[in-house]
Amino acid sequence: MIQLTEKAAKQIVEISNAEGIGHFIIRAKIVGGGCAGFIHDLCFDDKISDMDELIEFNDYYGTVKVVIDPLSFQYLDGVTIDWVDGPFGSGFKFNNPNITGSCGCGSSFSF
């Protein structure tokens, strides 16, 4: 199961409203890239296929939906998506227990 923190849900709603996107549906996926092989990707996407996993999070900010394709789901099962604020910027952070290794800078990983 995928988890979405309250801070992440709030940020998704705020970004959608600020950019005029018009929905609170995000697609989480694993894509090839980086020196360790894989990276997490997150984008707004209102196209949901019958094969996609759809998880809804209802809270004070509204209903946020996370859509995951079947291939990515096997690598994202157990992930928590969070929003972090840091001294060098802010962004979404995937806490993925399935990762077995990462590159030196930590931006890509392997399974």
C-alpha cells in the first residue's frame, strides 16, 4: 500500500490550485535514470487506465488520488510520499523500503 503524508497532500492541492490544473490526481512511477538505474517520478495526470492502481486519500484539503501503473506498483508498494522543506529547497520525497542501493548523491537507486 502507498501512503501519502498530510504535508504532501496539502502541497498537491496547493500546486494544483496555483497552477490551474483543476484536479488532485498524481501519477507516481519508477523510471530508468541516474547512475544507479532508477528514479522516482511524480506528475499530475488525469488519465487513468483500467490497469492502474488508484489510491484515494481524503483529508481536510480534499481528495487526492495517486495513480500507479502495474510495473511501477511492484516497486512502490510500501512507499510513503512526503513533502520536505530543507535549506537547499523543497520537494516531494519518496521513502521507499524496497530500495537496496543508491548512487553516491542519493538521487537514483537500485532494487
